[in-house]
Amino acid sequence: MIFSVSSANLLAHLQTISRVINSKNTLPILDNFLFNLHDGVLTITAADMETTMVTTMELNSSEGSGVVALSAKILLDTLKEFSDEPLSFSINDDSYAMTIKSNSGVYNFIGQNADEFPKMRLLEDQNSSITVPANVLNMGITATSFATSDDELRPVMGGIYFDITTEDVTFVATDGHKLVKIKTITSKGDSVTSFILPKKPYSLLKAILPKESGDVKIQFDSKNVYFTLSDYQMICRLVEGTYPNYNSVIPKSNPNKATIERNGFLNALRRISVYANQSTNLVKLDFADDKVVISAQDFDFSISATETLSCSYEGSPICIGFKCSILIDMLNNLNSENVIIELSDPIRAGLIVPLEQNDTEDVLMLLMPMQLPD
């Protein structure tokens, strides 16, 4: 088979799907891209044992058809050194010998038999599907992913939970100390269903979705999920298990509420965090009389810091401790100009919600407090 393609265009597609390839594979064939030329369209696949990414490209020209596995490292290292120019690829269907011709050179290497490449998983006949705008899916994944757990003993907590009803879709992530819930009414399912998306696939989507426009089709069964984008398709195995009942841990009654300007609060926390204890990263928030006093100290190094910010506060005076780095992450993932901090008492979870909510979205972040030193 023979085809001609733009070097820059091919490199962009290969770099995107190459993120799925592991540095060490149990199957050597997975160190390769699978090239499939058919009817003038080139389909390229990269995979590990759990996740597969597929992209399609229209070519400048092509002859014949065929399937071959080509070294990902050789292709990427070669293409990175070209400026944008047309390249001609010629592949012997019997020996898998590959020749790449550029304006100034010829490059040869041997491919592999594509029969060894794992077959793409198929969904069960009984499957579900939803359509989500690319920007909404990107926001849902980006704003929740920092709250997932790295604990390998609790795999369900390492993924993002998609909670789908006939009225909305909710993205949820939690590690037991923090929780992020984002509900959108821009998408809905035909029935009440759910799935847990693993860490690697949602990390791959985070790299692709900012460049996407339009809708993303999501199809899934009890074990696998397909994401179909404009130029890419991702198939992955789902996390098996039951996700915690996240609604049960969200406090419903919070009589103490502070409304505070997000950027000012965020910058103050960044400054104060320098003085927090390195092991606990504890910051103390003292709310009273339309102000909050933010403080941190590290007795080991005899350092401390305090800042006072104005806010609109309703409720009884309250002093509560949080992990500063998590507070900063939460504020970084909110777009609102002002945020509301809802508290009940110093030993119960605090809520952070944007004051200016989008009509189609409901964003809520929860953070468990830390014990303050006496």
C-alpha cells in the first residue's frame, strides 16, 4: 500500500494517540501503531491492555489497502524532525518493509504483522448512550479529576463517576476527604444508569477535549465505554465496583455562610501556604463580623502568617481548619468571581459553591476539616 500525507498533520494525530502507549508493555506489539488503509482513509490505532485510541485521516493520495503495525518510537522520532512537508509512505504487504520518502531523503524500517495486535472490544447488545457537548465534558472531567484518589486499594475512588438520569448528567470525584460534584442539564440519558471512568482514559480525554467542538457521543455497557469525537475514538474498560453514595455525605443544613471574592481569597491562601506546616499543610479560617482571618504556622521553623480579608458573613463566629493545597485546587477549578463557603461546625464538612452559577450547571465542592491544634 502507498499513501501521501502531511508530516505535521500525521505527527499531530500520532502524538495525541501515543499517550495511550505504556513505556513498558507485556505485549511487544503494543509498542506499535496499527495502520489500516482502506478506501483512501487511513485509520491509526494505539492501545494498551485496557484502553484503545483510534484516529482517522484523509490522505493527499493513496493506492491499495492493507494493515500493518509500525514502531511508534521510530515514527514519532522521525516525524518530529520534519517541518510541514508531504511524505510518501510505501509498505510491502508481504514483508512489511516500510519506506518513507521526503523532499530530501529516504527512510527504511520493517513493520510487523498486524494480526498480533489486540482486537478492539465490542459493546454488548444491551448498551446505553448519551451525547455531551465537548466543552461540557471537558469542564466536567477537568474540574473533578483533581479530587480522585490515588489509592490503588480503592479503584472505584480513582475514577470519575458519571451519574446519568433522564433529566441530567452528574460528574463526581472523591477520595474520602474531598468531593466535587458537577451536574449539567445539557445532557441526559434514556434511563437511570452510571459508570466509573478510570484515571488514564480521563487523562487522555483532558488532552483532546480542549481542541474539540460539537458533541461527544458516549456509548457504554457494564464493562466498556466508547467516546466518539470528531477525529478520534477512545475505547476503554470501566472500573468495576459500586461507587459510594456521594449525596449522603453532603451536609444539607449549613447555617454559617461566607461570600468572598475568589481571586483575593486564592492569592491569600497561596501566600499563607508558604508558612504552613510542611506535613499537615493546615490553614486556619476564622469567620466573624464580615471578615475572615486566614492563618498558618509551623512551630518547627518558628514561622507564621496571618491575613484578614473582608467577606459577607451570615451566622455564628466559627474557626475551622482545612488542608491549604486542596482549598487552592478547589478555587482554581471554579470560574465564579465570588464563592460561597457554607459551614455548620468545625468538625463537619464545609461546602464551596460558586455564587454565580450557570443556568445549566450546578457545581458543588466539599472538603473535610482538619483538627486545629489546641
